[in-house]
Amino acid sequence: SPSDPDLVERARAAKEKLGDKVFVLGHHYQRDEVIQFADVTGDSFKLARDAAARPEAEYIVFCGVHFMAESADILTSDDQKVVLPDLAAGCSMADMATAEQVAECWDVLTEAGIAEQVVPVSYMNSSADIKAFTGKHGGTICTSSNAQRALEWAFEQGEKVLFLPDQHLGRNTAVRDMGMSLEDCVLYNPHKPNGGLTAEQLRDAKMILWRGHCSVHGRFSLDSVNDVRERIPGVNVLVHPECKHEVVSAADYVGSTEYIIKALEAAPAGSKWAIGTELNLVRRLANRFAAEDKEIVFLDKTVCFCSTMNRIDLPHLVWTLESLAEGNLVNRIEVDKETEAFAKLALERMLALP
Ligand code: 13P
Ligand code: SF4
């Protein structure tokens, strides 16, 4: 079983043998059995910075998903090796924007005569190819903790933004945080000719949102919010900005995973919270804060793990650490040089945001 004491001991021993040669990063959505071995935990923004701040570690073991490991490889030096304990840990949202689709979209914008006014802003949750496209066209990466600052920066560079691949983070930031209207946003559907938009619609839009979403956060609905308010009078509803606009509009607070943790740390004893994000994190927070008399529940009644995040389990971590300790480099994630150069440009623009 995953909590098998033998596996725990093997992971501990392998990590000890590797010493400073290995640095283990754990995203907040990882399982408890994995998080216990993380040297640092964080949201995707914090982990990107933490990876870059460890030049002495030969191996960066990234307990998270593929796009995060790619970003870590881009931001670390060439002789550091980034390792993903299960290569099948992808992200369905990142897969919703391919390099070919995005190149085609740029052709559509060019034909509509607006490409020169458009600055791409890509969510961290995208492949290295999409990050490279973004860097090549003068854009920046953002995460859920700095999306507003990234958009403000982008609107200083150009008149329109192409936001990839999460429509919800793009719409929620533009409308909720920056005072744009829903009519300022159009939805580009990569499966339709011209994205399903007319040249006129593209010319009128301020935000061109890519039609991608997170299947985990997409499960929360307005009903989930209304139900929990009925069930728990006085509850504070706190959700991640990958949730649908109607959910974010009905919530009391909205923020990244790191923001969610800070808000709960600052919450007074006796307060009640319903959290709309991934279940591993919500359960961990509920346990952690129970002792401080803060009641924390999951926003929806249906189970909502991220299945790809959950692929990284203790057996995979043990196998990875033991392989590295024996000198076998397994599951390395390596972005090719040309992609890396342009993707790095976009990531560095993000890291330089005020
Ligand atoms: P953050 O870590 O930026 O909050 O993003 C959540 C997420 O979905 C990561 O895959
Ligand atoms: Fe991707 Fe959503 Fe899972 Fe994050 S929670 S890795 S965005 S599918």
C-alpha cells in the first residue's frame, strides 16, 4: 500500500544517500505520502522560482505535472537534471493548446489585421512549445498568483491580449480584477475554422481567450456554491481562479493555491470555509486547521482529485529516488535548446514583473 512503512523507509534512505545532490519539489495538489518528502511545497509560481534557486542540486525531482517539470528545466542550468517521477503525469488543460493550433490562431489574427496589436499571455499550465510561441511574439507567462500583473504589463505593450490556454483564468482576471466587461472577451475555439470568430469580432475584442479549461476546477458550479451556503450558514467561499466565471462571481474570495493557504492561516478561530480547488490540498488544510477550530470543507460533494497529479505516488517516488541514488538517470524532462531559449524569454518576463 502507498503508506507502506517499508516504502517510506526506502524513500527516506535513498534521499539521505543522495543528500544535497537532490532537491524535491512538491506542488500543493500532490498526495500526502509524496508531500512528506518534499524539500519545498508551493504553487506553480513559487516552485518555478524555487527550482531556479537551487543551482547546487544535480537532480531536481519535480512532484507535479509535466509542464511544471519543463518550466523547471528551462529555468535551471544545463547540467541540472529535472526528473518527473511518472512520465504520464500530464495536464489536460495544457494539452488543449498545441503548437500547431496556436500557430494557426496567429495566422487567423494576422489575416484579421490585428496580430501586431496582440500580446500573448500564457498561463504556466502550458507546454514549453506554447511558452516559446509566447516569448517569440513578445508575450509573457503568468500563473494564478500574478495574472493581473501580467495582463497589466501586456496592455502596456499592446492593445489586445491572446490568453492561453485557460479561458477561465483569463476571463476572471479581466472581468473580476480589471474591470473589463464580458463583451470585451471573445472565445477562440481551435476546433473551428477561424476559431469560430469573425474578423470583426476579433477587431472589437480586448481579450481573445483560448477555449481551454481545467477539468478538475470545471466541476464546481453555481449550485455547489448555493448548496454549501445553505448547508453551512456563515461559510466563506474561497475558490481558485480556474473555476468558471459564475462560480468565481458567487464566491467571497478568489486566489491561487498559495493565496488559499495564506487566507486560511490568517482566518480567525471559529470561522467556516468552503474551498473550491483540488481535494488533496483541501483535505490537508482541513486536517491542519482543525486544531485551530477552523472548519474547512470541500466546495462540492463529488470527489475531485486531479488524476494526473495523483499519478505521482509513493511507489513512483521511491523508484525515482532509488534509481538516482544508484546512478541511473530516469524520467528526465529536457526541453530542446531552441524551444528553451524562447520559452525562457517569456518566463523571465514573468519573473521580472513588478
Ligand atoms: P497554482 O499552483 O498556480 O495555483 O495552479 C493550480 C493548478 O492547477 C496547477 O496545476
Ligand atoms: Fe491541469 Fe487542472 Fe490538474 Fe492543474 S488541476 S494539473 S490545471 S488538470
